[in-house]
Amino acid sequence: TQLLEQSPQFLSIQEGENLTVYCNSSSVFSSLQWYRQEPGEGPVLLVTVVTGGEVKKLKRLTFQFGDARKDSSLHITAAQPGDTGLYLCAEPNAGNNRKLIWGLGTSLAVNP
Amino acid sequence: NAGVTQTPKFRVLKTGQSMTLLCAQDMNHEYMYWYRQDPGMGLRLIHYSVGEGTTAKGEVPDGYNVSRLKKQNFLLGLESAAPSQTSVYFCASSQSSYEQYFGPGTRLTVT
């Protein structure tokens, strides 16, 4: 059974601080997606990582895929209040049919 | 492009009432999904569709029905609403890369 664990569950920081959140799997990822869900909105895809060791940057966000493809991290530099939201990771269900397995997310609050 | 739209945005039902949630996408995506999101439970798949005229059960299908008569629309029905169905409902669509595009959600309260 595929399981995705995200940590920490909650994070509250001050504007300007750096932070890292994690996504770990019980099995090897085929690929991994990161989404951000702002309060009152639907999740929005940020990035997809596919290759072990891959690093992708999106402005102040840095996504890293573990070499063994069993873990991923999202690092935010100099967090801003606009970064507040729920960060979700998801991986394709090994049983196909275009279903995703979702983590429970990390809820981030960036205080001004 | 509007992307994925959902109607209504908010709804309050009494126990036993029925309603239909409408999802529409203008990206010509083959795959469409209905999720519910509850605190501490994450996103849970209710039903999904891999193409026009097809539907399949997800993790939590009981109490819900769906239809995909047109490629761009995916309807979620509650025949007899229960308080346990109070939730935020999201529709999503995808094409070939597993990456899903979500609507803004419907906040449903069943009293």
C-alpha cells in the first residue's frame, strides 16, 4: 500500500524566515507533485519532480527529489505572508487509472 | 480559458435533501475527479472518470453518484444528504501527465 507522509503537519513562522517541509513515501516514487492550496481555494500544481536527485526552483521555492526517490523536500527562502497555505505532495497510484495518492499536507502560516 | 469551474460555491442542505454539484472544464481533459476535503483527512477521492460516458468509484463513493455525459462536464449527486457529507468538494481534471487541475470548491453544509 502506498503511503505518503508529510512533515511537519503545522508550521507557523515569521515573515523573512526560511523553512523546509518534507514528503516521504513507503515505496519508491515514480514521480512526485507538489501543490499549494491557499485558504478557500483549490490546490494548484507547483512542480513535478521525476528524476532522483533532481532540484527545481520556482522563485523562492526549491524542490528536491531524493536520490533514492523515496523522499522529497520543499524549501522556502525568506517566507512571505503570501506563502501561507497548505502544501500537499502527491504521487501517481501504482494501480494506474490516473489516480493520485495524496499526503495530508503541511499547513503553513507566515505571520507579518 | 476558465480552467475548471464548479457550481454552486456554497450550499446548505437539510438531511434527506438531494442536490447536484456541477463541474465543467474547458481544457479538453479526458480525466475528471471528485474529491472531498475534511480537516485531518486530506483529499479523498469520491468518484472519477477516465473519459466521456465512463465513471468509477474512488475511496469514499457511498452516498454519491456521478455522471459524465459530456466530456467537459462531471456531475456529482447526493440523493439523500447526511450530516456526514458536510465537507468541501473539489473537482479536478487531468490529461496525460497525472497532474491535476482543480476547481475552486463547493462548501456544503448538511444540517
